[in-house]
Amino acid sequence: MTEHALPTIDDVRAAAERIRPHVHRTPVFTSRLLDERVGTSVYAKAENHQKIGAFKARGALNAVLSLDDASRAAGIATHSSGNHAQAVAYAAALVDVPATIVMPDHAPSVKVEAVRALGASIVTCRQDQRERILADVVSRSGATVVHPYDDPSVVAGQGTATLELLEEVTDLDVVVTPIGGGGLLTGATLVAADAGLQTIGAEPSIVDDAHRSLRDGVRHPPTGAISVGDGLLTGTHLLAIAADRGVPISDLSDIVRLPQVLLNVPVSRKPPLEELPRVAAVLAEANRRLDQRGRVLLRYSGTERLARVMIEGEDADELEALAESIAEAIRVELS
């Protein structure tokens, strides 16, 4: 495959053979209660039982195992705050190649330690600096980038989950797949289409960037909203859209991301926002100043006792000032 070429069903089948010794064939579960509620038979492919706890191991392994000796010697690199980071670290350890993972400074400590335990080197940075820092790492080391989703080998690897599902359950009518960056959905679509099945991508309605991107033919950025489906909060990226609409990658590659600032503020507790009039007032003022030109997200992490302020907009200097004012309000009331 050439760079950015979409994989085929044959690539998925080859990936399945390539990674078979190193992944679990995950179980398929059913639920009588779920079947009754939706009025049909539902089969759930339990990828949470996969190596590193997620389907991401499939794509990372296929990408790394597909590298030639020279590429392996130079090492691999990626950016991720969670499962893909662990998957790349796992794949690198398996074939004994150096790996560097660029992780945002708000990444959960348990995931950072898991990546480190697998032997990968970690470079931390602000969320909005990940692409630039990764480019610096690659420029210095010559490492090969294993992208979380915009990579044909990764997509082919993710497709092996659906390949296994259809081998086990032979009378499906439709495959429903969550969509975050789009790698899993794209891989599932390749396999389902070959079997004559429809594929549906599922995402929380409050983070519907994929739905709007496919509807409009351009890649919309993440909404910045909070959802319990935290793995789906990343924006939909190019490969999935191109696969679904037949749009060449180059037609989508010039979309510009808005500047973004992310700050972590240590806190001693996390009461409801309505109990924090100073913080609520500062948030309201930040949104007023942005006036549809950006968005503000405030999220608490109880396990790490952090308040995370993420603000996105058009003016980077203005974002820094707004984020600092929010952080200061949080420090006054909660630190």
C-alpha cells in the first residue's frame, strides 16, 4: 500500500494472520435483557478483554510487525493519551524496537505508568502541542510514526476484530461500531461491506463531529463536550471520512485546527459548579468574550484531584489569558 492508500479486505485478512500469535481472540457476549429492550439479537465483541485492554493492540501490532528491518532499527513514535500509547509500547516491546510516546500532560497517571512499564520513552507536552512535539521526535530520531487512526496498517489491524466477529456469528444484519478517530469504524466497514452487511458508526449525540463531518463532507473539530464515552471525544480524522465518502485524502488535509490551551489545576474537592459562584462567573465571562469563536471545557478528575481547563478558539493569546483566569478562580475556591 502507498502512503494514505486505503486498505482492502485482503489487507485485513493478512493482518489477522500477522497478529494472530500476539492477540487474544476475544469473546462475543449476549444479553437476554438487552435483546428484549432493543427487540432483536445483539452480539457484543468484548475487546476490553484484548491485550492492553482495548482493540488498539490490533492496529499497533499490525503496523509495527509490517515494518522492515531498517524502520524497526530507527524506532517508532506516536502521540496518545491512553490506549494507543499502551498498544504501541506493547508492540514495540514484543519486537524489541525503541518507542517514543508523546503524551499530553493531563494523561491519567495510571496510563502513563503502564506505558513506561512496557519500556517506552515518554515525552509530555500540552494537548495542543502533540503534533509538533511528535514531529520534533521524528525529525531527531528518524522514527516511523504509528498514527492512532490515520494509518492504513492500523486500520487493517482494527478490522480484524470485525473479521473474528463474523467468523463466530454468521447471521448478522448490521455491524454497529463506536467512532472516535475513525480507525475502528473504517476497518469494520471494510469487513462488513465484503460480507454484504451495513455498518453504522455510533457516537454520543453531544460529541457528534463524525455525524456532521460525513453529512457536510468536511472534518469538523471535536465539540469539546463532556461524555461518559471518553474514548470517543477525539475528533474524527481523515481516513474514516475518505473511506465512507470516497473523498481523496488530499481534499481534506488542509482543514485547520483551532488553537487550544489546556491547564491542570490541583484541587482538594470537586463540588457541583453551582456551589462555586466565582468559578461559574469566570466561565460565563470567558464564553461571553469568545462569543461563538471558541469553547471552554471544565472537567474534574477525582482520582488525580485535578480540575482540567480546556479552551479552544481563534486567538491563542486570548485563550491563554482566559484559561489562566479560570484556573486562578479554581485555585481560590478549591485548592
